[in-house]
Amino acid sequence: MNLRFAASTLALAMLAACGDSGSTNTAAPNSVAAVAAPAGQDWTQTVSKTADGGFVMGNPNAPLKLVEYGSRTCPTCGHFGRTATRPLEDTYIKSGKVSYEFRDFLVHAPDLGVAVLGQCAGEAPFFPILEQTFADQNQFLEKLESVPQDFQQRLQGMSPAQQATAWVEHLGYLDFVKQRGLTEQQARQCLTDGQRIEALAKVTEVAMRDKEVTGTPTFILNGEKLDAASWEQVEQALKAAGA
């Protein structure tokens, strides 16, 4: 996939609606057993990148695998992140019963650059940066509400990498990640990495084409799409599945 295709994929993803979730619920009557983490650790410290382009936290062999397709600029995703993080990690992931994978789904124009920087630091900082992004989301959304006309015009002639850089600079997200361990050089190298951009665009493309993901957040539990957008709904599905 080339950068021109990545740009067209982003345009298609813009049609997706933040807050539109799936339609299938998952239920199972049997309770699943807790699984102890390796000595001296808990399962929230086990994080890896997946073949599907996401990052997963928890027991790799957890019987319940929760996947979220989310946008870092989606208010519904932000609300889920702020309300779900502690109970999901403390009650379900630490037990070894549930693993949680986040896959960036590109909905809004700034999502590409924000997702690139969210993944740039690698596995260990991925979820802390994601959680802090959602905790501070309102400051980024306020800047999205007042985008200067000349800024939007300048974007028209830019490549996807240049647009991604322009957006994170405008939102202050470049400074945000610099305060969380990335150097400016590392951040800018990630933003100009064509392979990263193509890989992120592909996650969105595959989700739309093969998994019927049409908006964010979309939750999938053991391969079944949930009719859920809030932590309360997701937790109900986890309990029904035996967590």
C-alpha cells in the first residue's frame, strides 16, 4: 500500500461516525478461572504489539479477549477510557481472565498523527500514553473546534505525513508526548515514517472491510461485535461471558 492509497483510506475512514458501535452481544453462562501472572508481576505489565496492528495488555492466553477499535479524538472513546481503565485493569486484566487490545481506527483528520505519536514510544509506554491522552482529551478537542481557515487551506497540498505533523503541532500533541518521554527528534522521525502511516491506514481499512467496523468505539469480545459503547455495557458483556 502506498501513501496515496493511505490518504484515500483516511478519507474513507472520515465517513465513519464516532460513537457508532456494533450490533452483536456476547453471552456465555460459564465462569472462567483466574490465571496467576508471572512471579513479581501483574498482567497489566504484559504488553505487546499484535499482528493486527494493535497493542494488547494482559495474559496472552486469556480466555476472554476484548478488542477496542478506537479514535483518540473520539469523545465517546475518551469517556470510555476515563471510566473503564481502572476497573478493567484491576478487576479483569489483573485476574488473567481478560486481555484488552486497542487498535487505532482513523476517524477524524488529526487521528493519523496522534495515533503515530501514541505508538511511537513502543510497547511499555503505549497504554499510559493512551490513558493520559483520554484524560487530557478536552484540551485537544477545544483546539479542534477553532481551526483557522488558512490552516485548513494549507493542508490541501500536503502529503499524509505533512498533514499528520501539522495536526499534532496545531493540537499541542507533539509537546504532550515530549513531556512523556519522546524526544522531538524521535517524534518527528515517527511522523515521517511512511511504513508507520501505511500500517495505521491498513488497520482502518481491514477493520472496515473485514470486520464491519463503521465507527468508534467498536468492541469485539472473542470475535463477536458487542452492542456497547460504555464501560457499563462492556462490563455487562464480560460478566455474561464468565469474567
